Amino acid sequence: MSTDVRAALAKRRLGTPYELLLFAFVVSGLGNWIYRLALPLMVFELTGSALNTAVVYALEYAPLLLLSLPGGVIADRFERRRILVVGDLAATVLAGILALVVTSGSSSVLLVYLAAFLLACVEPLYYPAFQGMVPDLVRDKDLERANAWMQMGDNVMSLAGPAVAGVLIAAVGYEGAIWADAGTFAVSALAMVAIRTRSKPPAAQGAGAEPVRRNLLREVKDSLVHITRDNRPLLSGAVLFALANLGTWLVQANLVYYLSDYQSMSPALIGVVFAAQGAGAVLGAAVCPWLGRRFAPGRVVIAGTVLAGAGIVLLIPLRDVVSISVLWALSYGIGTVNMVSWFVLRQRTVPPQMLGRVVATTRMIAFMSIPVASVLGGVLEQRWHNMYLIIAIAGGLRLLVGLGALLSPLNSSAGWRNPADS
């Protein structure tokens, strides 16, 4: 390899600390998917009850609403790398204990429920610290690329994770899969330990930084004041994502049912449609840096919301697997662009000492509509037996939300960095 080629590749790299963070994120993401598939399947095998199986999903989602705000406070109080290491080690221990229980032959559903809840408790404590650490490891001008790679890894794991988990369960059983799950979190922790760049406690960054407050309610209130009074684009964006998620999950929660019942697709063809999501995520991540150099992140989010709404509506006349896969790939590509732009907007406009809290608060607002939409989509289909009408409502809602955001503070130049600025 020539010197010029090596120099060009080195210039494109985002640095070893970031690459270790990305590796740890992907590996721990794989671990999350292993237990998210294995535990519901275990409960279904033990009880044969769809309701008991659904309880696992509820227990896995509940910590996001219960612990997001405390997770943001923790991310702003302590060194973020240390939080990530502790989070991965906690998940390693919890998965290891569950593996021992399963290996011993226990068939307690309550223990599986407890494990599902405790493992899910790690994620909302982990995520704000992870998001807050990215700006510590890369230059400001590289935030679009750094977040694009993270979002691509997340989407690829959402595609490959269930498949890997299924293969593990088939090959080595539940106990083997859960031991492997514990191993992924341990590997992620080792990668975090190997990051030599120290992510300082945010309150200690810079002279004159505000001292860390030790009152939980006051710290949460500070983040709410920031997004409602000082940083209105973030409040507009969080509300936009909440309403957009309401529309998206009316369809997403029923997609497998729609493809199998309405379009008579086999499981293999449904797998093709879901595989297209990963391809779309890669495409979306590839264009993020280009878009970030030309447009403000809030305006990218608004345009993406409108385009995604139109894409949902376009699903109605499509009938073959190729056209549906292409449309779904484009939709997921737009979703990746939206998420990356949102991450960049937060990272560039929020003071470092409260980034963890703001990430947690806005994420909780944006995700609150997902369980409501998932249940509502199923109820509407059961009553109306008309998925085409539900798809039209979902797409129309996203279109209206995007167009309405043109009148909001999100439609501003906040978070945009002129490439000419050094």
C-alpha cells in the first residue's frame, strides 16, 4: 500500500478511541438482541401462553420510561467511560447468573421475568453516557460521520442480531445462547477499558463550569428548563419524533402480519423485506456527512419526516416483494438520516455538563408513543380489518407532523456547522 493511500485512510479514520467505542456499541447491541429473542422464546416454551410471552416485552420496555431521567443525571455526574464499563459488567453478571439458573434446569418463569427486567434496566442508564461520550472522542466537524457509523451499527445489529440469536439457540440451546450473551457484554466492557482517552466528568470541563448539583429533581428540572426555554428546537424535535413514532409504529408493529396476511408472503420473503432495512440504513448513513455539510440538522429532520410519511402512503399500492423491499429500504435510510441529524443537533447545542440529561429527557419524550401506537395498531386492525386504511392514517400523520414542523423552532439553522469554519 502506497504512502499516499495510507495517509488518505488515516485521514478518514475517526481515531482509535472512537473505533473502540463503536466496536463496544455493536458488540453490546448484539448482546441485547440475544436476550431480547431468547427470553420471550423461553417463556413461550415454558408456558405456551402468548400473554405470558408479551409480558416479557413489557418488562423489557418499562425501564426506558422509568430510568431514562436518572440515567441522564448519572451520565452528567460521573465519568462516562466508567459508567459504560460498569453497565457492561453489570449486564455480564446478570446474564451469567441467568445462564447458571437455566443450566441448572430451573423452569421458573418469574426468574426469567426478573432477568428480563434487570437486563433492560442497564440500557437507559448506559445510553445517555454513550451519546455524551461521542463528542469527547471526535472533532466537531466529524460528528455527522461518527453518529452515522453508530446509527449504521445499530441498524445492522437490529437486522443481524435476531438472526445470530436464532442460530445460537438452535445450535447450543437457551443456556448456551445466554452464556454467549454474557460474553458479548464482557467483550464490550474490555473494549471500553481499552479506550485511553479519558472522558472527564462534564461538570469539570472548562474553567468556570457550573458545579455538579446533587439534587436529582433539580438536575432533571434543569434539563427540562433547557429544552423548554433555552433550546426550543430540541423540544420541537422531541415532540416531532413522538408524533412521527405514533404514525410509524401503527404500521411497524403490524408489518409482519400485513406482509403475511394481506400480501401472502412466506417467512423467507418477509425476511427479505426486513433485510432491506439494513441496506437502507447503510445508504442513509453514507449520505449523512454530505447532508450535514449543506443543511441544518433540524431542517434535515423535517424533510425526512415528510418524505417518510409519503413513503408509508406509497406502501398501499405495492404488492411484490421487490418494490416493498426497495421502499422499506429507502424509508429506513431516511430514518437513519433523521436519527443522525438529531444526535448532531443535541451534541452541538447542549452544554456538555447537561448533555446526558437532555439526551435522556428528549429520548423519553420521543419514545413514549411507541407502546401506545403498537397496541393501537393491533386494536384498529382487529376492529376494522383494513390495514390499508391504517397505513394511510399513519402516513398522513407523519406528513402532517413534518409540514407542521416547518412553523416550529426546529426549522432553524441551530446545530449547523459551516464547513468553511476551521
